[in-house]
Amino acid sequence: MTTLLVTGGAGFIGSNFIHLLRRERPEIRIVNVDVLTYAGNLENLKDVPLDDHYRFIRCDIADNQALKEAVDEKIDAVVHFAAESHVDRSIEDASAFLRTNVIGTQVMIDLARAWDVEKFVHVSTDEVYGSLGDEGLFTEETPISPNSPYSASKAASDLLVRAAVETHQFPGIITRCSNNYGPYQFPEKLIPLMISNATEDKPLPIYGDGMNVRDWIWVDDHCMGILLALEKGKPGHVYNLGGKSELTNMAVVKAILKSVDKPESLITFVTDRKGHDQRYAIDCSYAEKELGFDRSIDFEEGLKRTVDWYLENESWWQRIKTGAYLEYYDRHYGKDLSE
Ligand code: NAD
Ligand code: DAU
């Protein structure tokens, strides 16, 4: 049986990836390594039984020794999601971003080399390319030019993977994706924050003039792109993944208000994010040609499914807002799952 180690599997994209693997590749054994920061939520995986095909290990990926001891089995491949992921937090304090995103990635590379893995997919972001004006798209050849501590730490991690490929013939593959949305996204990010605030008739804070543009992708489509990269990607290659769905933040927020039937008067303009990137847009033709990457749904359908999910699962995000989700690990799993 193939054993795939997933880092950050209790987060937004990692947990959606594990659900997708259970559906699409039930024969794969998954080892999920996650330290459970504020963004890690095991409630995202409550329907995935701990059995021969799924194991959870609570461990910090920046702690080489602890991870080496905890992972006491043969690992065939790695998909590396674990990261500090929120730009605003990185502007407040970059230290956790450097520890997890930079040191943690080097630790994962070192351990993956010791495990002699066949493939290592490093899940990165379009933010490493910086910001676009009104025209143009990021290609895999666009120079890296990050503007926030978060994107700088992700760019550093990409370069560490690249260096391992060149130095050690490491089987590293890098994916760079645009903005994801869908179930289980932590309600600090634009779409879930706006849905939850609108539901509670709270103000919807728009940074600056709301004209910044993001390219939105349904999280399952990103996860499928990662699976394709794992199965068909070539070591040393970078694959851009995107939703082909560019929208201003204002357009996204207005669409959310319409779908939950709340007034636009809830919109509140607030001080802009420092160094706020104006526009991201991805050319993913290389991944389409080489991997067969595609999108299954458009933004209209994806937003409808997302809004429905947040309305049907209000207790999930209410438990985050109250902090109750943090007790899940101790109550359901005990103190040490590496036993
Ligand atoms: P997230 O913040 O929701 O989840 C991150 C997960 O990593 C959490 O479960 C957290 O507990 C875990 N983690 C953090 N530090 C850790 C550490 N030191 N050791 C072990 N686990 C740790 O993030 P996400 O939005 O799911 O993003 C996942 C990956 O995808 C990140 O690498 C991010 O850069 C990348 N990405 C995200 C997006 C997006 O739109 N969200 C787009 C492109 C790429
Ligand atoms: O592009 C991929 C990236 O997308 C990922 O690498 C990051 O991990 C992920 O967090 C996301 O980064 P963004 O900064 O684009 O996402 P965020 O949801 O924080 O913000 C989206 C846009 O909405 C951005 O222009 C800032 C704006 N915004 C955000 C929040 C939280 C607001 O106007 N108000 C808000 O309250």
C-alpha cells in the first residue's frame, strides 16, 4: 500500500485534500502530521476514521527530532501543506511564518530525503510572484517578487525545494495556486469572514477601496490539481494552478450579500492592508497541458455551494469563534496520537 504523508492536514486545504483522497484514492494510506495551531481543526476530519488507511500525528514540522521519532514507518510520498497562511498575521508578527514556512519546509525536505520518497509536492502560492497591474498573468517564468512577510516566507520555501532538487536530485514539485474558497476555511479569510459576519448582521470590513482583484478557485479543484501534480508532475517543475475567475473584493462581497439576502449597507470600508497586492491572475496553461488540470465548477456555482455549507454548518464556525473547537483534540483523541 502506498503511504502518503500529508502535512497541515487539519487546515482548510489539507483537510479538503484528505477528504478528496478518501473518495478518489481510498487505497492510499494517509499519515497526517499537524501541530494544530489556531488554524488546525480536527473537526474538519471528524468523519475520517483512524484506521489502517488514516493516522494522525500531532507534531511540529519545524522540530526535526520529534518528527523523525514520531513517523516510525515507510513513507512513499509527501504533500506539504503545513504553513502559517494569513497575510494580516504575518504583517503583525512574522516569526511563526519564518519558523514553520521556512525552517519547517527544510526539515520536511531533510526527512523526505531520509525516507527516500518518490515524490514531494510543495503546496505554494501565486503570492510569491508579487502583484500585477491591470494587465498580464503570472506564468511559471514570472520572477519571484513577494510583498508580504507571508509571501516572502513562502518564496523562501519554494527556493529551498528548488535548491534540494538541484543539489540532491530531490523529487520536489512545486504548485502555486490562487485564492481558494469552500468548506472548512477559517473565518479570518475574506469569503468565510464575510458570510459569517453577514449572517450575524455584523459589518463587512473591506480594505481600501475594495478594487483589489483575486482569482478564486473552488478548493476541490485545487486539491485535484495537487493530486495530478503528485501522480503526473515532474521533479523540479513548477505548476501554476488557478480558477480563471478574477473578481474585485467588492464584487465578491456583493455576491455574498445577495446570496444570504442581506443589505449592502453592512459593507464598511476600513484602513487598507499594508503593502496590499493589487491584483493576482494566473496562467495555468502549463498545468492544463502537462497534468490535465481543469476546473469542475465556476465561481457562481462554487459560491452557492460555499454559502450553503456555511449556513448548514453554522455550529462549525461558531465553535471557532468561541474557541470551543480547540478542545476537540483532547476530548476525542487523547493526549498523544503518535502511540
Ligand atoms: P491553513 O492556515 O488553513 O492550515 C494550515 C495548517 O498547517 C493548519 O492545520 C496548522 O495547524 C498546520 N500547521 C501550521 N504550522 C504547523 C507546524 N509548525 N507544524 C505542523 N503543522 C502546522 O492553511 P490553508 O489555507 O489550508 O493553506 C495550506 C497551504 O496552501 C499553505 O502552504 C498555503 O501557503 C497554501 N496556499 C493556500 C491558498 C489559500 O487560498 N488558502 C492558496 C494557495 C496556496
Ligand atoms: O493567492 C493565494 C493566497 O490567498 C494564499 O497564499 C493565502 O494563504 C490566502 O490567505 C490568500 O491570501 P489573500 O491575502 O489574498 O486572502 P484574504 O482572504 O486574506 O484576502 C483576500 C482579499 O480580501 C485581499 O485583497 C484582502 C481583502 N480583505 C481581506 C479580509 C480578511 C478585505 O478586504 N477584508 C478582510 O477582512
